Amino acid sequence: MLVAMRDKDGEFYDTKRKVGRFYMAHVLPDALSLADVIDNGDAALTGFDVADFGD
């Protein structure tokens, strides 16, 4: 998105650039670490036996 509007001027595009920078700095790093949990975190759930949950 930022590349597509690099030659655009105006308040609207300035705000879009600010949002894009925020996303890249704060949201994207979290998403990448969460992807690792999704891909490799099943052991936390699959390690349980049915008996672990009681009667």
C-alpha cells in the first residue's frame, strides 16, 4: 500500500502512511510471532489425556 501511494500528496495519504508505519512497527511483528505459535504450538494442547480433565 505504501509503495502504491508513494507519489501521492495530501492529508489523506499522509495519514495512510502514518497508519502503514504503525502497522509495520507494532502489528506485523506480533502477527509473525503468533504465526509461529499457530504453526508449532500444538504440543501444549495435544499433551493432555482425557483423564486430565476429570470425571
